[in-house]
Amino acid sequence: MSTLPSSEKRRQPPSVYTVMLLLSMLFMLIAVIAMWIELRRWGDDLWNTRSANPTVMVMPADDVHLL
């Protein structure tokens, strides 16, 4: 048994799993910020469909390929 008085509270050191959880939360936050920056940089071009003019090439059909 411990010789310390019971009124004194000691904190346990963080476990390996707590440190891994905090690191994963930090890296996820960095990833979200990086994706937000990329969306701000390139997102306007992806969502702007009014300027997209599709082109169609019409080829005449041969009699050979119709059989």
C-alpha cells in the first residue's frame, strides 16, 4: 500500500492511447484545414458549370459498320 496520505491526489501520466488519440485529432485538424485551403484555391473552377460548353463531333456512318 501507498504511504501517501489519501487527501493528496496524484495524477496518473497519460497513457499511450491518450497520446495517440490527441495526435490523431491534431493530424485530422491539419488535414481539414489543408483541404479547406485547397477548396478555396480550386473550388470555384469545379463548381462553375455555366462556362462549360461541351463539344460534340458527329461522324457519318459507313454502310460497312452498319451491318
